[in-house]
Amino acid sequence: TGGQGMVHIFQREKDWSYTTTLISPDPSFGAAAAINTPYGRADTTVLVGAPDQVKALLYVLDGDTASWTLQGTLMPFGDTNVSVRPEHGFGRSIALNGDIAFAGCASLETVYAYKRRYSQEEEKFEWVPWKTIRSSEFDFDGTDRQEGFGSALASNKRTVLVGAPFAGNGKGKVYVFSSKPHVQQIVLRSDEVPKKGSFRLKLSDHPIHATTGISGLLPHNATPSEMRHALEEAVNIGEVHVSFESNIDGQRPDKFHCTWLVTFMSELGDDLPLLEPMWSEQIEPAAHSTFTPRIDVTTITSQDDLLQETVLQADDPTHANGFGTSLSLNGEHAIIAAPQSSAIPRTTFDFETGTLAGWVPEGSIQWQNQPTFGDNSIHRPSYRDHDKRSILGDPQSSSIQGRYYVSTYENRPGNDQDYLAPDPNYPEGSIQGDEPTGTLTSDPFMILGEEISFLIGGGCDHLKVYTELLVDSAVTMRATGKCREGMRMVQWNVSDYWGRAGQIRIVDASKEKWGHINVDDIHFSWDLYESMGPSDRAGAAYSFRKECTFLPSCTWVQEQRIVASDKRPGSLFGVSVHVNDEKGIALVGSQAMLSPFPQPNPTITEISEDLEDYMRTGDTQSATGGSARLMGHIVSENKTMLADNEAFLTKLNRDAGAVYIFTRKKDESGSSYWSEDAKIMPPDIESGDRFGYSVALSGLSAVIGAPGVDSKARDGGAAYFYDLSCVFVRFTQNEFVATEDQGTVKIFLERDIDGIDTPISIGYSISDLSAKGVDTATFNDCMKLDSRNRNGCGDYEQTRGTISFPQGSSQVYFNVRIMDDDIYERHLEYAQILLHVPGGAPLIGEQYRAKLRIDDASWT
């Protein structure tokens, strides 16, 4: 601003409030910023990059004066054989965690690490160089530095991730560096199991803080939690992890041992003094014993330098996908983005590979034993067609095409070593039955043709066992079986959705007879895999998890590829990411995502009766789907709007931005996976806002940057604050049903039991689909009329509001008033109910929308 660089600091108590602005005459000041409060302390620290000065500056909050003071200035150091200049970008990527700071310099393929320590000479804290970090593939000759190592950084505790988006022949890599912490062992030795006794532990002459600290009081049999909290009471001890075991060995004079293993996670001194035990209540020796109870402390391991631990790469690497451009690390999880990726679908739609590659499984079905090898149903008894009794009849053929198909009833997988043969451990006719339930969802794909066809068989309950098409995450079409194992072909006309993203979802939600579904041979009328141009730079992200089966040996494994359910070309999904491992929530920014496609406002659009079929789903004519099919049809039919205003529409949509919210879930087998729950956009979003350019997450508080918002100046930028507790709220059902004569209908919401101790508020609104709503004043006026004179009074009261879950409550409801007009109406009437961020725009996601069906009571 005015040739200056600024960093604005906000603080949250009950609400967010502005506190101060850090200002520098350098306009590059603020190119990157990070904030962190060290574990168990109050000295909140801000790290600010200033690449034009080749510096990064550290400010600390003085709790007494509530002012920010400069604590340190970071500059390049070490054996860099090229002088670092502004064009090298030192400080454009930074990371801060506790007493460790990092500054990247991607042009020189180097990351600089610093640590905070107490200077006894200066009697103050200072930041000192610690380590220069380079990849194992660093070119020391300086002739070929093209990996972009250091383009992005993320740190957590003693680990740092370094993005190198051009490494691996342009396919991108992320390097993991970590420092092994100090570990000390505390052993209480006694000649018998003590009945009482207590002690404290002292840490003298702390190498960084130059202080002495004493722990809280510890019982002789302290649990890991008690030991941890007592140690962290010491003024010079930060975060510790504790494990515990006890044992008795009659062959030793000290028969009884209590052993605590203490890992000092936040200690950075090269030498850490041993903890000193101090008895508070000495354990008395047993009668006639010659052994005096004592506590011994020994060093198990000392701190290591920052060393490269491993290298991460996507399991489907492609050239120039930008893998490692943005990344986040928290706890045992990392999210690494590839915003330039085309997010090519990996799904095997004909199942002939013998795997479920590209499908996301959920539920108790033994998906690891799918797809089914061969015509398994011909080798076992089948239910009699449509017989309500569970009586088995003759075997039935599945009409399989090829070697494999999916059946939620069968249990005969292929051979892992040879997919052309069955697994010998599962003989012909093996089943898992109708009891298991679950879903199978494909990768998103672009709809660039007119038809999708597939084979379907099995159960015939279109509400519980079916295959459906999701368009931009909304259910649109559905098909089910005929209560026969034999599959028949179903064809869906998808021309109304051209250019949108689709997914196939196979659903088995029934445990009853014929509670299973068979699917095979899904085909598209366009070449699904050669049409990736239209999804260029759609973007993808990858979740990795750290597994430590045998400490200290740990490995990082890729969990899942994450793609937006409504992916679009050029949307740059993954330009920013943030993950919170404890809460199981991740944010993925998509700064170039289009704003919502210009659709007629359903609250003011007249829906003619001939469009009623578009309210239904697939060949079952089930009215439980979303409105995407209806609205897509209306938009595609409105040729004038699309043709005459193409330039306007392009301008309206471009670079608006969006943020996607993913939550970690577990299926009945205990396996975890990430699920896209919501997409959020502010209600005032416009073209060029780039909402989602940056994201940050602390607990369930999120801050989202939008540098293109025209606030105090053109592209002045804005930050949006969100409380994401509302994300864990959902409708109890997809469809609510009311008759005109009942007056009101209750719409029930529920929330996850994990957050039941915290009050939550969420907004809601109801608007027209094929039903017509009226405002409250009109509704009240109409209620004064005789029901026979209410023509033109609409079908329901169109409202919006906010509803709160009290502490301890898992379910609430709000009322929608229904108009009884004594007018015969033979067509289905539907309204749409949406959940909102309180005071904001709708949450876009399947669990945040429902339908209200209003049946005419005049016919009953």
C-alpha cells in the first residue's frame, strides 16, 4: 500500500477483532506470513518474509503491553556458493513452529532453518542459524538447479516438508526432513510394589532458556498423562510425550520397576541435562530388605540434526502437475497439492483389472473382495423372483460381461498374483450375503457426451439398493435392479450436463432380502480418457499418513487422492491447503473456480408441469434426487441467455474461487478416508475475487484469503473468517413429506456426537423447485381467507433463519408452514431446503440440502 509492505494482525476472543499492523517501507514485506504460539507458552510469534530485502523478520507479542516487538531477523547463511539476491526469492516460502523457523530460497534449491535460544550475555531471546537443508539430489556443481526445492514449506513439531514441484522430471516431489528428539528414561526401583510415595523432577541449567524448572508432584505410579502434565508444569520444559510400563522380577534385588520413557518434543539444545529426581515422600524399604528404593534417570537418545527422512510423490505422477506447490502438515497427516493436475479419472469402469482402482469404498461390505470373479451367482441358490419370503430357489446367472463385475452379495475375488484366475481361498458360490451395507463412488469425470450405459441387476428397492449419477455432487439419476441376479442394460441421457463433473455411486443400504446390487460394464458415449484437455489444471490433492508400527521406524503412506466433485478446467484446486489432524478436517482452496453457473433463481422461476419428470431420478421415477437435472435442463434450454451473453457470462464466472471442506471418516472396518463434505463461497463473491488463494485452520476456526476482492481499493483484498462447527450438521433425511392439511412440517437436523458438548448454530432457507412459496406477510394474509379462496396463495411459507443446537443436544428441528388451499393439484410439488453458514451463503454439499414434498390433501 503506497509503496509499503504491511501485515495486519487480528485476534479472536469471542469475535475476531483487529489488533495492529506491522509496517515496512519494503513493498515485499508480507510476501509470506506465519503465526504460532509455542506449546505451553504465551509468546506468540509472527514470521514475515521480505524477499526484496533478502530477509525474514520475527516479531513477538509482549503479553504485558499487548505490543509487538522485533525479536530477530533471518538472513541466508552457510556455504551457499552464490550470493543471495532479491530475485532468488528468499523468504517467499516460510514456516514457523515453536522455536524453529524456516525460510525457503527455491532459486538456490535451499531451505534455511533457525532456532530460538536464550542469550545469557544479552539476557534476551535470539534467533540463530541451525541448518541449511538441501535435497539428496542437490546439484552441488550449480549447473542444474531446476527442482524448485523450497517453493513451499510446512512444519509441525520436529518435521518439515519441503515442496519441489519440478523435481522428478517435472512430476514433483516433497522431501521430508526431521530431527530425532532427546529421550530420557526414568526408572523407579523398589524391592516390592509400593503402596505410597511421591516425587518431583528438576531440570537444571536449561541449554536454551538458562533456567531451572521443577515439575509438579508425581505419585510413585504416575500414569503417562500425569507424568506429562507434571513435567510440562516446569517453566523450562515444553511439550513431552510419555510412555509407561511396570514389571516385577523376583530374581533382582530391586524386584519392582516403574519405567517412564520421556520424549522432549520441543527441546532444541544439543545437550539436555538429565532430569533430577527429588523425593517428596520417600518409599520405605520392605522389612529385612537391603535395597533402598531409588529413581534413576538415563539418556536413551540425544537430539539429531535435521536429516532427510523420505521423499513423497503421488502414486499417479504426471508431468507439470505442480505436486508440492502447496502443502500442509499437522500431527500424523499431510496434504500435498498438485493444482496443475488434470485430475484424470483412475476408475476402472468395466472392473476387468480385477481391482477397484479409482473407486472410494465405504461401509461394512468386504470391498477388498470385490470385484467378483466370474458368474458366481450361477453356483449358488438365489431368491425366488419378487417372493417376499426369504425362500431360496434355483441359481440365476448374473449375465456378467468379461471376467469381473461388482456384486455386494458375492464374495469371490480374483487372484492377487494372477487376475485372470480366481482366488483359490474362495470357492465358487462364496457369498457375504445381504447383511453388509456400503457405497462405492468413482473418481469425478467430465461429462462430454450424451449417454452413459451400464448393466444392473440384484435388488429392486430404488430407495435402498441402486446406482446413481452425481452431477457436481448433486444426485440426478438413479437405476435399480429387478429382483433378479441377471443384469440388464440401462442408458442415461446426460446431454443436459455437458461440461459438468459427474460421479457414479453404487449404493447398498439394505440388509433385507434382495438387499444387494450388481453392476458391470459402465460405458460412456465419449472417450473418457482422451478428453482430458477440458479438465486441464483442474487440480488435485493427496493425503499422506505417517505410520509408526515399530518406533522409532516410521513410514509415510499415501492414503487417497482428493479431487473436487465439481472439478472444472483451470480451477486450480489445491492452490492452498491446510489440515488439522486432531479435528479430522482439511481445507483445499480453488482460487480460479468459477462462480455458480448462472441459473434461474428457483425462488422466482415458474416450473411448468411438463418438467415434472426432471424432478425424478432415473428409470425408477424416484423423487429423491437433487435439482441439478432440472436446473441443468432449464439452463440448456435457455439458448438466448447462453448465446447472447457469452462474454458477460465468462466475465461473471472467471477466477471467483471456492474452498472445499473435507472431513476424515471411518467405515465399519475401521479404515479412514477423506470425504468432501462442503464447498463454501461468500454470498458477495464476484469474478476475480480469487477466494481460496490462501487458507488457514486452527481447530474449527478458518481464515480464507481473497486478494482480488475490491474492498478499499481495486484488488484491495479481503479475509473471511469462518466457524466450521456447522460443517458437522446435516439433515436427518433427504426428503421430508407433508400434506397440505397438516399445517406445518418439522424439518429435523442432527450433528456429530463428538461435538455435542459445544453449542452450534447453523442457518437454513427454503426455496422453490416445483412448489411455489410466498413470503410471511402474504402467507399470514392468506391464512385469514377461507381455504377455498386461497388460489394464488402458494404452497408453503418461504423462510430463512438460524437454528441452534444447545449444549448436550444432538438433534433440533424447525417448522415450515404449509398452505391448505382446497384446490385439486395432481402434480408433485417440491421445495428445496438448504443449510447455510450462519448469516452467509449456503453450504454446498449433499448433506446440507434436502427436499420438501407437499402432497395435495384434496385427493385423499
